[in-house]
Amino acid sequence: MTSSFPAEMRWGAGHSPLPAEWVLPEGQPLPRTAGDTPLDFCRHMRRLCTDITSRCAALNHIRMPRVLLSFTPSRNRNPFGLQARVTPMRFPAGDIRADRYRVQRYFVNDVEMLYLMTFCLPRFFNQPFEEKLSTVFHELLHISPAFDGTLRRAAGRVHLPSRAEYESNANDLMKQYRKGHDRPGLFAFLMERYRDLWLRHGGIRGVIVPRPRLLPSARRFGQRRRTMRDKPRVGV
């Protein structure tokens, strides 16, 4: 059995650039002003995450050049639901293969990505400012201290020691980061809602890539066929 999906996806450095699309609510763009420059969501978010990981000791292990940032379109206007997620690009122990499956590998400018961080837009933009910033910390905290393409876990759990305490920890880190920050312009784009940002910048664009797939590896040949329910899960 072979897969129809490539084992590797490459962008930049002689390959196609990272795909980017407009952030549209239900496919309906707002008015644009000629000459305006769209807000590059992923560029702004990368600057913010780079600053956070350089200032926050609990997140110093994260190397943002190996984290791919993207967005996924909101399916509806419901403010509740997915805000963001982090998808690890390795199995436990940092392996590319595990139990007859392997993870699709992503490269940007010949640098292999270890994590895919995705925000659900425009839903994410329409949350209160502090909730948006806390969500960024929430997702960064999921990244393993070993920075090996896996998630931070204990006893198989990713929200430690409980989801409520995990959220409290993310919120505390966010408040410490904001306190006395000398460059608040880095997170100013999170202070506005989607419509205001769109009208101010004449649009919003961002990188949009699929979640990495689990592909059958050579170890799987000659062994029983597994169902999707049997497959190891990738992503939070």
C-alpha cells in the first residue's frame, strides 16, 4: 500500500512560496481602499511569538524559526470553538515513525519545521484582547521543553496538572509579559477586532497550509490494515 500524499512538503528556496489567502468571514470580503497594504497576520504573530519566547524563561526553549505559523478559516460566526492549536511534527520521543506510520515532513527555506501553530480566523480576532494574548501563551506552553517536535505531557496529558491550572499558568505568564513591556506595539494588532483591522489595513492575509498527515511507513507492509480510529493522533 502506498500513499497519494508526498512524504515531504517544501516551500521557498527554489520551491513554491508558502501559500497565503485572504482572511474572510464566510467568504464575504469587507470594502478595501486602493493602495492599502493588507495586514500580514503570520508576520505579526511571528514577531510577537519571537518576543515572547525571548523574554519568558518558561518558553526560552522554543526556536521560532522551526515553528510554522498559519491560519484556518472559521466555519461560522460562532465566537466559541477552536481558537488555535499546535500540531507536533514528531511522535513521542521525537521519532518521525511510530507503529507503522510516519509524519509528513514540512520544510521552509530548507529548514525542517517541528511544529505547526494554527489560528482560527477571524474567530480568534473577535475575542477580548487579554484572551487572545493568553491563547498565544496557551499554545506556546504546549511545546515540549525538549523542543523535539513533541508536546509537553505527563501521564499522557497535555493540560497539566489540570486544564484549569494550565489556563491559569498561561494567564499568569501573559500578565508578567505585559507588565512594563517596553514595546507594546508588538501586540497592538491583537487589541482590535477583525472588522476594524480589515478596514484599517485594507484586508488581512495569512499563510494557510494543511495539517501534516500520517502516512503508512514501510514497516506497515505485510501487517494488518488499521482503521483511522487506530491511528495515533497528531495535534492539540
